Amino acid sequence: METPKNITELEKRIAELEKKVDQLNKEKEDYRTLFDSILFGVQEIDSRGTIQYSNAGDHRIHGYEKGELVGRSVLDFFETKAEKEQLVKYFQNLVQEQPVPTPWFSRDKRKDGEFVDVRIDWNYKRDQDGKVVGFISLVTDITEKMKLQKDLQESQTKFQSIFEHSPLAIMCTDENGTITTCNDRAVKLFGAPREKLIGFSYKNIKNKDMGNAIATVLTGKKSRFEGEYLTVTGDFLTDMRANFSPSFNSDNEVSGVIGIFEDISESKKVERDLKESEEKYSKIFNSEIDAISIFDAETREIIDCNEAFLKLYGYSRAEVLQLKADDISAEPEKTASSIKNSAMKGDTRIRRRRHKKKDGTQMIVDIAAGPFILHGRKVMFARLHDITKHVRDEEALHESEERFRIAFLTSPDSININKMDGTYVEINKGFAELTGYSREDVIGKSSIDINIWDDLEDSKTLVEGLQKSSGFENMEAQFRMKDGSLKTGLLSASVIQLHGEPHILSITKDISASKKVEREKEKLEAQLRQVYKMEAIGTMAGGIAHDFNNILTVILGNADLARYVTKDDGPAKVYIDRILEAADRAKEMVSQILAFSRKAKQDLVPIKPHMVFTETLTLLRATIPSTIEIRQNFSPECRTIKADPTQLNQIMMNLSTNAVYAMDENGLLDVSLQEVELSEKDTKYKKHLKPGLYAMLTVTDTGKGMSNEVMERIFDPFFTTKKFGEGTGMGLSVVHGIVESHSGMISAESTPGKGTTFRLYFPIIDETAEQVNKTSPVHYKGNERILLIDDEESLVEIGAEILGLLGYRVTAKTNSLEAFEAFKTNPDNFDLVITDQTMPNMSGTELAVELLKIRSDISIVLCTGYSSKISDDMIKEIGIADYFMKPFDTEQLALIVRKTLDRT
């Protein structure tokens, strides 16, 4: 500033400055007057928060008088230390960082202690250098606004809670009918998640009635819907009632639809259930077998009845509705009045009353009756059951009881009635004749008193059996007669009611004679056990037959050769004949052993199985106790099988004997034979069985049955469930062996306590194909080439010499592998192969299979001492021409060789 030159100039300048100060003060005062006139609070504060200026609006907001706020800190408006610290940090950040100030919301404490919600908008106050020295703040009272927001929020919360928790489904749409919001109940009712419902248009609703109802509301009208609605997912139908109302915007235009939906499934179900209940009542009422009527309790007029009532009494419905309940009674007036009074008191049963039909016929009825309220009217319900036939049946029962009494007294079987303590109350004539006791001897005494039981344990068994069940059948016991003799009786007993008390009715059949037959049967069983023992011997004998036959073959072969080369009839020829004679006897003995043990070649012949089984069962009947019922059903239509009749007899004997034992000599033996067809499925796991027709023998008993563990071993040799000395365990294994040797099958089914069933299958044959073809006489000699194999060198030598003498060219081998190589090297060098069955390295059948692979037309003959694996079907299946048994002589060997070569 320029320095004044004189006082006058200085004074002039001072005056100008004073004028400017006055102008500034005036402007300041004008601003403050302006600030005081506005509704908002205005504050000037320094950087530490001290108030430098506060307008009237600020005084009004905070409740202070003019001038009381200047010099105070804005921190005084806060009650808590945390709030103050938060504002200090805010000021520090504004001063240091100088960001764009943001509004500050706080709850300030007024002078009077009340609180006011304020919004403070800040602006920086700077010095000439631009440094922040304070703030200008605009304070707005937002208490009412905050209250309105809070009230609005609470209102919205309440509305949302009502909306979400409403038991009714609620949904809202926009002006196009598209769902904008819905509650949880709507989600459940419509059967789709909320996100799928939001945005769903009413145009996509499959139910046309509901779609039309919503479309109506979009025009500004209210509408409703009621009916079955298929959920959005299409999972189920539900009964629904809906009310639709339009919502409007500020321009009074339709802005959407508000729909309130109610699931009325339960009420509809109640309606349907009520209707069904009424229908059921009507059906039951009209379909009830007994007659039912409903009549007025005071006037006695019949107001309803069912069809059974009309049918029973012979009236039409119109006629019945003209009657009173007393019109159908045939009781005397006094009795009818008594019945009416009892019914009114609530008695439910009125027994044996006489009623009359329209035609005057009388009948006896039982009545179930009682009062109830129907449509506010006291009525009587009566159910009438016609017992006329029952009463007549009772009369007939009395007559029947009289007949029973006569039958009781005159029955040939012993019948007695005892109290539960054993005291006799009645006996019949059969009892007296059997025991020798008179009625006077036993009435009032017990069975123990007269000492009728030979074994008192039998008496205990009877009592225990009756305690477990009301009946006890076929108990065998020894009884002592009056003269001291013993008789065997078969006792059956049951508990009966006599004069309201339990009694024992016993019937005893004298089986002393049949027991004698049973003892004879036991002798036969002993013989059968001996047969089983012989079976074991046969098994052992079969095991050594092979070696014995080899020895016999050498003896017979050498003796035959010696006789062949001996030219004269000297002593040597006699000795040779003796050797041959002894060897033949030994051969016959081995043959018998093999036949016994079933290891020999079987002579199976075509037979009608029903004839064999009928004959066997007829013979067995005499040995089976009469307590065993035999039910026989052999179909004569069953065609021919190829079998050994003797072995079929043995099958029937073994199975029947086992069945009788299993039933403890009391039960049913059911034996049947019929022709069945087994399919490929039936024979799939039976390698020796082929699909086709079979004769099926079924043997069923009602015995004690077998467990699964026993079933697994029933065909094992020497396995038995019988006590020591009662069986060898060979019976079923023998049956199994016979069936298998006949190319058949056996199966068993059993349930403990319910019996056992065996089914045996034998293949049906073509009878014409089994006829024996007669052949022309055989010439023994020849010149063909023969490969002879046997692991016994002596047998090979004998066989080669015999065949050589007959003119054949023989290649002999004692090793099956060497024989195979010789044939393989030059298969066309042989016309016939003769091989032993039992050899090391490769058996005869195995060798035959390999030779036939090389040359399928080669004729092969199998020779064996015995083998359980050899059968006609098996050699045919392999392709072997024939087989024969050791020992053999020159004539047998020559015959089979020539027959085989001639066939080829």
C-alpha cells in the first residue's frame, strides 16, 4: 500500500477504510439476518470443532437461546465417547486429506435432554493462503423424516410378514398379467419355486377358466375362480378358490392384479367324504342282509326300511310306510308292550320274538334296537334277524344229539368220556366189550384207579397233548384189560364241553391184530437190511472184478488155444477141458457179482412202467402198516421205457420203505406215474438228460421231512438219519444209481414237518426203434487188420494169438499212448480197434474219442472187466461200435469181432 503523504490524506484513507468496514459489517449483518431467517441451521466452526457462529435455525434445532452455542464444541451434542471420537477422526481427515465432504448423520442431544436426528453438510473455510481453518455446516432436522421412514419400514415389515405368513396364497402381477411377486403359500399351492413363478404370465396358465378370470381383472373388474387346478409342474391337482382384484396407479389405470388363493382341498374332501359316507350308509342300509327299519319313537310309524326288510316281510315300500312297528308283531299285547318299553330304555338285544309277514306267516326274529336322534326327531332303530331256521336247526341238533347218543352207545370202537382229572363219566358198549369192565366198574373212578394204562407215561403224554391243543390223534398205547391181558389200542382224544365244563372224549381202536402184521413186517425189514448189507459187499466185489477178470481172460484164452492146438483126444485134452470148466464157473461167479453190484452190462428191455410199479406196490401193501394210507395213481397212458424190471422193483421198495419210516407208520403215501415233457430249460444242467418225453414217478409222504443239511447228503452211500441198526444208508444211493444207469434223473423236495417228495424221470422210447433186428449167421474168421490194446501183456498176447489163428492181421500194444501214435501215423492201416477200458495214461473211452477225431469211420470195440461209466447210451454218444465184458473166450471174441466188421 502506498504511504500517505500528509495527515489529510491519511484521514481520508482512514475514512474510506471505516466506510468499507461499515459496508462489510452491514453485509455480514445482512448475511446473518438471512441465515437467521432460513429454516436450516448454519454453523461456523473452527478446525477443532468450536462453534464460531450459529444461526436461529441451529438454535431452534438444538434448543438453545441466541448466543448460547458460540464457543461451545460440536462434540457437546454427542452423548457417548465413541461418537465423539468418531467425529474427531472425521474432522482430522477433512483437515489433513481435504476430501470432498460427505453428509454427516447423527443423533444430537438438545439442551432439554431430548435427541434430534440431524443431517450436516460440510464446506471448507480457508484463510488467504487456502489453508483449512474451519468449516461452514448446514444442519437439517430430519427427525420427522426418520420417524416416517421408520414407520414406513415397520409398516412394510408388517405387511411383508402378513404377506409371507398368510395362510392364503397371494400373488401380484403387472399390467400385462405377469407375476411380479408372490408369498410362500403361493409357492406351495402352485407347486413351483418362487423363481419360476416370478415372470410367469397368466397367458401360460393351462386352466382356461383361471386364465379368463385374470384377463377379466386386467379390464378393471373383479373376478373369482373355483375348481380343480393342475400345478405348474403338473404333479397334482388341487381344489382351489381364488378372488382377483385390480390394482390402480396414480392415473387410475389398471397397474396389475392382486390374487388371493385358498386351498379348499380339505373342505372339498370333507364334502366328498360326507357324500361318500351318505352313499355308503345308503348302500350298507340297503345291502344289509338283515332287515332294518326306522320308526318314530312316539307314533311308532315306520319312516324307513331297507330292501331286506321288504323282502323278509313281503310288503312294498309304499305299504310299509303306512304301517306302525306294532303291526308286524305277532306277540301278545302284554309281551309287545314289554318289548317296546325295553327298547325305549336302550336295551340293544331282544331275543326270539314272533313276527308276522304280509301273508300271515309267522317267524322268529332276534331284534337289535335302540333310540337315536334323526333330524331333531327321536326315532327307533331296529335290526331284525330271522332265526326261524336257526331255531329249527337247534331242534334238529337235539335230534342229532340223540342220534349221537345212540351211536356212542352202539359203536364197536371203545368210547369213553372223562372229566379233566381222568374220572369216567360215561362209557359205551364198545368200551365194555374191549376191556371187560362194566359201567358200574368204572363210573366215578379214574383210569389210574382201574389201572388201565400199562405205561403211565402214555397217560401223561395224552394229558400234555390235550393241554397243548384241543385234539390228540392216533396215539398208540398198551392197555390192561380187566382180566389182566394186554391189548394195543390206537387212541384219539379231544376236549369237549359238557354241561359247561371241559371233558375228554376218547376213542380207542383195537389194533392188536394189525400189530401182529407189523411184527411180520419187521422181519421183512430185517431181510431188507440184509439186502443193503449185500449192497456194500457188492460195491467191494465190483472193485476187484477188473483184475480178477483179467486173470480169468488169460486162463480162458490160453486154455482155448491149448485145446485148439491139441490134435488128439489124449489126457491133455481132458485136462484142458477141466481148466475151461473151472474157468467158466469162475467167470459165472464174477458175472453174478457184477450183476449184483450193477457194474455189469445191463440187459434193459422195453417195458410199460405202470405195470411194474403196480405189481410192486401190490406186493408192498401187505408189508406196509394199515395206518399208512396209500394213494395210487398210475396212468396206463404212460408209454414204454427201457429198463430192468428187477431194478424198478427195487426203486419202489426202497422209496416206500423210507417213506413209511419217515411217517412213523402213520400218514399218507401218495404214489403216481404220468408222462411229462422236459424242456431244454429243465435239462440244461443235467448233462446226461435230453429234452423230450419222460415217465415221471412221484413218491410223496407226509412224514417229518428233512432239513437242508440232510437233503444235501441223502444220496451219499452209507449216510443215514436212522438209529444204529435201523438202516445202512444205502437205500437212496441205490435208487440214485439205478435211475442214473437208466439215463434218468431223480430229484427230492422236503420241508421239516411237512413231508418229502421224490420225482424220478425215465426217458420214453420209440418202441418200433427198439425191436431187435435179426441178423444172418456169423462166420468167425477173416483177414482184416486189427489194432489190439490192453495194459496187461498176457491179455494182449492171448488176444493176438486167438485173432491170428482166426486169420486176422493183428498189431498189439500194451500202452495206450503208443497205440495212439501208431494209429495216428497210419490211420488207414487198420479196419478195427479193440481196446481195454481201464488203462494208465489214457482210458479206452478217451483213446476212442481221439482215434475218432483222426478217422471218424473207424470201428472201435471196448473191452472191460467192469466200469460204472460204461453204458449203451454213452458208447453211442462217443461213436464206439460195441463193448463186451471180461472174461471172454475164443468164441465170444471171434463173434463180436466178426459182427462188428460185418456191420461196417
